[in-house]
Amino acid sequence: MGNDIYVKYTAFKQDELLKKIRMSISEKRFKHSLAVQKTAVLLAKRFDCNLEKASIAGLVHDYAKERSDEEMIRIIYENNLDETIIAFGNNIWHGVAGAILIKKELGIIDAKILQAVTVHTTGSSNMSLLDKIIYVADFIEPNRNFPGVSKARKLAKVNLDKVVKYEIKRTLLRLLENEAKIYPKTMDTYNKYVAGVNQLST
Ligand code: GDP
Ligand code: FE
Ligand code: FE
């Protein structure tokens, strides 16, 4: 994959896009973003997903993570996003508002990429292959180092749904231990991929 995919999916050439992202987030998060990009491409090859979309989505998934609370709240109001997310803080905002920002500032309009960025933190009850790949790549990229990451990496060699299941369960357990606010979409992901609830869509 060369320069072409950047021009195809964004308003910038590769070097311009990388510069823009690097200026928006810390060095550490920039490295994480590049690692998620690489990991997402590996997973896309393994599970037969669009490599180009996996690459771009992985690279930009945390683009909004270091914006001020003021800016994020303004984005939520201005774009008529669900106001109930305001109570949950930036960990929940940065995916949803991130999709708005990467469209506006990076010129990304592909619906699959925007959705994968939107749900990358919480997952959802109805994840596409690309959604799962970004959700999992974010969890297992080589810089990640937590108890259980090697198990997640092993599962990711074989079965993507098993990693989604492992990841949401572990995330929820940690959030409960910390008495954190559980965003309903996080519960939806748990109900679907761990507890086996098949939600009927209306
Ligand atoms: P990162 O942006 O690369 O650090 O990773 P993520 O976007 O996946 O997650 C950001 C943080 O949000 C992590 O610490 C997750 O555990 C946390 N998180 C995921 N779901 C929820 C939730 O429902 N509520 C809260 N409070 N945090 C969550
Ligand atoms: Fe994130
Ligand atoms: Fe991330």
C-alpha cells in the first residue's frame, strides 16, 4: 500500500496526514496510532477485511483523544449527538466526536471507517468486521502491556469474535472494579458477544 490510499480516503497525502495527526496528539499516542494501524492491517489480512480501510481507521482512531473537554462538548451539541454521553467523559466522547472531527478536518467520508472510529472504545451490539478489527487492534497492538494481553493476542491468531468477547469482558470487569460509569453501548457489546443476547432491531 503506497501513498494512494491516503489520497483515496482522506483529503491529504500520507506525509501531510501524518503531520496533522502528529500535531493533534502526544508522541506516545501517535506511536500507539501507528501501531494500531499496523496491527489492524495484519488482522485485516488474516480475517479477509478491506486492508485500506483497516489501515486508515487504525491510524485515525484516537485523533480526538486529546481535545479539550470544552471543544468536545461543543462538538456534541453542534452535531446533535446523544447528549447523555456528556456525563461519561472523554474516554467515551473521543470515538463518537472523533468520527465528526476526522470527517471535518481530515476529509474522511467513508461510512465504514467513520463507524469503526465511532465504536472503537465501546464496541456495539452489531459490529462489522472492520469495527471488530479496530476494536481488537487497539487492545492488542505491540505497545500494550497488561495481564491478559498475550491471551488476547493468541486468540486473535484464530478467532476474532473470541477476542471481542475476551476484550469486552475484561474491560467491563475492570470498569466495575473501579466503580466507573458504564456506557450503555458497552453493556450492549457484553450482552451480544458474551451473554449471547440477540437483540432484535426494530
Ligand atoms: P485508547 O483510547 O487507546 O486508550 O483506548 P479506548 O478508546 O479503547 O478506551 C479508552 C478508555 O475507555 C479505556 O480505559 C476503556 O477501558 C474505557 N472505557 C471503555 N468502555 C467504557 C465505559 O463504558 N465507561 C467508561 N467510563 N470507560 C470506558
Ligand atoms: Fe481510543
Ligand atoms: Fe487507541
